[in-house]
Amino acid sequence: MVVDHILLSTSPGETRVALMFEARLVEVLVERVGAASLVGNIYLGRIATVNKGLDAAFVNFGTGRDGFLALPEARHLDGSTNSGPGDSIGDYLNEGDAVLVQVQRDPVEGKGSKLTANINLAGADLVFRPLQPGVSIFRRIENTGDRERLTALVESLVAEAGGGEEGGFIVRTAARDVPDEALKADAARLIGRWRDIRHARVNSRAPALLYAGPGPGCRALRDFGGPWIKKIIADDGQA
């Protein structure tokens, strides 16, 4: 999705973000006090139920309603790579197990949050993928020279930060026009965040919140910001 204007508005109890392209509304994000989005949050959860019929598990992650962890999302637990034809949810976890999960979708219509064990930490220009080594480039960066330059640069940053064994990166489109030092800072910040989460996991008892994602305004700037943005308009300095 391409956006060229971001509008932020706040009122007592509510924050609204409008995403626009060529004067047309693309999407509206709304967050209300007491109903903040959980998307992006990372929890140490505990398996409440393993449902072999659904090939999924229900996870108590401390919000009052168990989340749903389907087999395709459970395959990423602790970097597992033993997926294949005939595998089942029981190959990856059992009732009572403590698991690291991230919220993909907020609860809707009586259904719990959708969870994944495929953890991603998004920055302004990079996305860190714990336990998944390597560098991937967004498809919107089409120039071969740019792709090769960014791949080599990010690989060197991973090696320099000592994070190669901990994971790899996805290079976002905005990174194409970002100075090397800014990418270096983004990589170091994301690797550091992952190390903080790992440390918190060791010192926590499930269920526990280990990392809270940003609010809607910061999330919109992170996900859609870049040199193509013409204006960012806010009606409140705190937005």
C-alpha cells in the first residue's frame, strides 16, 4: 500500500490516523483508551489447550482471553525447521508449555487474538527476524545495483553487531534512500531490542508481556513513512 499523506488526530480517549494517497482515503486507524491494539506485542504465553482437530493451540498470554496459535504459525517456535507433510500441532508443543508469541490480529467477534511464533521486530528501515538468518529485500526495490548494495551493507552490519546467529533482516523500501549510518543505528537498535526480550523471557513467568508495540501514530510513520510522503499533519503536538 502506497501512502503520500498521513493525518493524525487526537481527542479525549481516542487517536485516529488517516492514510491517504493522491487525495483519496486509503485506510483509517483508530485506537481508543482502554482498547489499545495488541498487534505487534510480544508475550511469554502458556499453552492452555492443544486442539488436534483444529491443528492449533490456545495460548494464555495474560489478557483475559486465550489467543489462537495455528499450526503454520507454531512451526516457527524456537527456529524450528522440521515442518513437512504430515506434521501436526503436537509435534511442536504440549499443554503447559511456555511459548514466545507475537500478536498478529486483535480479538474480533468473540474470537481471541491471532498469534504467531514467527517474531518480527520492525524498525523504520529494517525488520529483524529472530532465529532466521539472512537478508531479504522488499520487492519494490527493483534496481539490481540497489539490491546488491543493500544486501552487502546489511550483511556487514549484522556481522559487526554480532547478531548473525540471532537472526536476519528484511530491508524495507525506505532503506534505499537512507544513509548507511542510519541503517547501522536501526540494525543495532533492533538487535538490542531482541536481546532485551530474550533477557526478559529468562526472568519472567508466563503469562507475561515482554514487549509492547508502538501506538497508531508511530506505527503509521514506521510502516508507511519514506521519501514519498508529502505531508504529515497532526492536530495535536502529542499525537
